[in-house]
Amino acid sequence: HKHQVEYLEKVAKHGGKAFILIHFREWNKTWLLWIDQLLNFIAASNRKSLPLDWFEANCEIVAKGQGVMLDYLPIVLRRNDEG
């Protein structure tokens, strides 16, 4: 929803880590989508949905590990290290 995207945009502007976890049940895969990636896609496209191949090219798969179902923390920390 638009208000959710606006909220995440505000979080990012205030220095927070704003992202969405997207799960494709059919492929049993989950991707981490940063809010800036989503906003760039929206600005560059007229599509109302993000295609699977876009996720594969632009997002990181969130794997199981460290005793948790979705171990997204390493991805978040890696981005933090990258600046």
C-alpha cells in the first residue's frame, strides 16, 4: 500500500534500515528488497508489479540459517558496512 511505502521512505530518510521481505511461495524463495530499490523501480517503470527476473537481478535471497527461518541480518549488516 502507498502509506506503507511512504512510511518506509521516511524511515530511510531518518537513517533507518528500510526494507521489505518478499516471498514467492511457488519458488519457495524470499528476497530482501530495500526501499530505495523499490522507489527507483517505481520511478523508472509503469508496471504495477515487480517481475521475478527483476528480483533475481537486483535483490538478495534471504536464506535459512543461524537457527532462524529467515536470516536477513547478514544482508542488512553487509549494506551497513558498504556505507
